[in-house]
Amino acid sequence: MPGTVIRIGEFFPGDQVRAGQPLLWLEAMKMEHVITAPVTGTLTELTAEVGRQVELGTVLAVVKEEPGP
């Protein structure tokens, strides 16, 4: 969704994240939206920056899923 990045979690590429863990927050349409990790795995890319305007379809973070047991 189009909006502005207002906060980023304390993660860096290479960090392990869990499915549902908040990665960043957007403000759009005067509401705050939490963007969470879609799967458990490794954060491989984080391009979001606080204050950055983003358009629909912008990739802000990439999580590589870890294979299950």
C-alpha cells in the first residue's frame, strides 16, 4: 500500500526472524500498519528507511524461509 515508513524493527540483514514478527511500520491513510515477517527464516534484505515514501508493490524487506525439520 502507498504510505510512509515511520518505524523499523531492530533487525539487520542476516538476522533470524519468526513468522508474524513485526519488521516495520507504515503510515497510510492516517492509520498505522504493521508489516510482519511472512515466514520464519533469515532477513536477507531490508530496504526500508524511516521517512521514505513507498508506492504499491515496493519491496521493503525479504525473508528467506528456513527449511522445516
